[in-house]
Amino acid sequence: MATTSLTRRAFLQDTAAGMGMMALASMLPAQTPQRPPSPRWTGVVNPPHFTPRAKRVIWLYMAGGPSHLESFDYKPELARLNGQPMPESFTRGQPIAQLQGARLVCLQPQHPFRKWGKSGQEIASIFPHLGSVADELCIIRSLKTEAINHDPAHTFMNTGTTISGRPAMGSWVYYGLGCDADDLPGFVVLTSTGRYGQSQPIAQRQWSAGLLPGRFAGIHLRGTGDPVLYLTTPQGVSPTQQGDVVNAVQELNRLHNNVVDDPEIATRIAQYEMAFRMQTSVPILRDFSGETQRTLDMYGTRGADGSFAANCLMARRLAERGVRFIQLYHRDWDHHGSVRTHMAGSAGEVDQAAAALLKDLKARGMLDETLVIYGGEFGRTPMAQGDGRDHHMKGFSMWLAGGGIKGGITYGATDELGYNAVDNVVPVHDLHATMLYLLGVDHLRLTVRFQGRDFRLTDVHGEVVREILA
């Protein structure tokens, strides 16, 4: 006759679950009383390492690699060399994505630039609304990254490494600082898709908690339909009935967690409670009827329709409610062809709303405590790919505004053709270190030990870019 061996741990788990079910049955009357919610997560960096300049981050992520040469980095020398061979001194031995082995020809900037604001910031004419807030912007022209294709470049920009499975920057911020909202998560992701260029897929792992407990992952709020899948109460089930089920499931989770002390069970408990509260908070969040017509017109939206404009207004509403990290993806910037018309089209989809977000935050007294970051995973080549541009990782542009940032300045530079970042180079790790510093966090000290090693967002790199701080 076959025999089964039972470990001590399995025995304790199984018997605890069985006794827990009996105990729970005796504890649950016809109407289950509501348990007090789990305490709000207040972060492991409490108090902050430094005096915070910003309370929260809104990251406007232009997925696909927007061209710096048609937006924030004007190169008259590239215009002079239009149609001529790209000097080999720039490209010899350099990684080039789809142009490898092709004849490399210079392509001039496809849109004129002009000076904006009292600061005279040089911005392409296809961004007139951002031009109107030029004095709020710190334009960094000297970013560089370590990945030349979209998915690893997204992973690197989001997590500080090209290796999948590490926590997203929003997860690090939420883990470190907690959240000021009781009925919304600390890290929220919104996505939109434009009508120009190639719309690159965005994997959910880009906002994963990685090796952190799952409760710190970003929550994707969808622009249309159910904002969060499976959040809506099923048809025919009353809130009281659903509350009974949630309470019962939570009690089972707690009984089991008392035995195994598993952080993922603790996550499950917290997320069940958060989901239950979000059933009320999210519909209110998406109801724009309380916004003035002037505000809707300023952003260029009529309601929560999933557009980038609506998501920018949603970002302000999330910020008002205490969400710590808000990330907006606009998937519209992979312009391998028709860069002239497609850059103008993509700029038209985001320009008004991005500027409106800054104006709205400032009018409400929130810009000084909100760090706004705008940019993609890399830039585009000075060389032509037909009438488009290829991926480029050696130099590209982003802008920052708000909490702790010096407005009306341009920092760093690429060479005369926009190929290499050469002056005050800003690697992605430095950008992350600066973001954390503005939030009051020392990037060297926000670590998690996992499998015998301390991990952090900036890995073994990162310097705060102090020259751009107000």
C-alpha cells in the first residue's frame, strides 16, 4: 500500500487552513461585519532622506522614440549637409538599428525652430503650446541610453536595466514613499494611441513591481470600457453581497498568512481591499462633469475618452487625490517614414494637453510640488531612413518641469549633427537619481535585498544632476 509523507510545514498549513475554515464558519453570521481596512502604506523612506522638493511625479512617456531633431534640438549644420553623406567619423563602429550597412545620408530638420518665452528656449514650431510655457521647462538635450530597440529601451528607461523582472521606477517610488490616497493605488498607468507612425506595443511588465511585493505594481486605468478589468460588481450582485464575499476571502487570506507570513498574501489582502474601495473612487475619478468648460477646452477633451488629452486631465485629478506616481504612455512616435508629416501629427496630439497640464497645475498651486517629465525611450538618427529616421540611443532630448526644477533653461548638448551627447551628458541612471532626489530619496539608500544582493533603481550608477535644480 502506498504511503504519503507529510512535512511539518505542509501539516501546519493544511491543518491551519482546515481549522481556519471551521473557525471562519463560526465567525460569519448572516451579515458579516466590515473589518477595518489595512493601514495605508507609508513607505520605507520615512522620514525622507532629504527635504523633498516634489510630492509626486507625472511622467509623460512618448513611446516609440520621438525625434529630438524635430522637437527640442535644432541643428543648422545638419540642414547645411542635407542630402550629403553622413561623415564616417560620427558613425564608424557605432551601433545603428535598421540602417546597418545602408548608405548613410544626412536629413535636415523637417520643421523650423523658433525661440519662445523670456528665456528664448529653442523649440520646434510644431509645439506652439509647449512654446507658450517654455519658461517652465528645463530641456535636457544630452540624454543617452543603453538600448537601441524599443522593448529593451523601454525596460531600461523604466527600470534602470535591460533585464526584465526588475521593479519599475513608479514601483520604487511607491515602495519608498507610500501614497497619500486611501482609495486609489500609489502608482497608476494611463495609455493612449495616436494615428501617426508605428504604434509600438507596451508590455504590462513595464510597470511591474518586479522583485518587490506585487502591491507596488502600477495599476493600468483603461481609458474606455471598464477602467480596471474585473473591478465592476457583477450583474445581480449587491454591494452588501459582494462585501460579504470580500470579507470572507480576506479572512481566509489572513488565517493562511498568519501561518506562512508570505508577502504576496499580504499583497492580495491589500489589493482586495483597494479594489473594493476603487469601485467607488474610480467612477468618480472618471466623471468630468465637475470640470469647467474652460478646463476641458484648455486640455482639448470632452471627457474621459482614452485620448492623451483626457489622460492629462485625469493625471491632474489623480495628483489631486494623492497618487504618488502617474505615468502616461502615448504610443505614436516610431517614425521610420514620413517623419515630417508624422512628427507634426504626433506633436498635434500631445502639445496642447501637455502644456495645459502645466498651466492647470500651476493655477492650482500644485506645479511646485509636482515633477513633470516628458520624453521617450530614445531619439532618432540624423541620417535618413527614406523620408524617416531610425532609432538612436547616443543623444536625445527630454524636458522636466515643476517640483524643484529650474525652468527656462537648456542643459547639455549633442554634437553639431545631433548624433552624440557631448556636453553635460545625462545617462538614464542620472535622470532616475535626480528624480528620486527631488522626492527626498537618496538613490543609493533605497535598496531591496533579493537573492543575496542589494538592488536599486540606479543599479551601481547614478549622479544627481544638480545644475538643473531650482
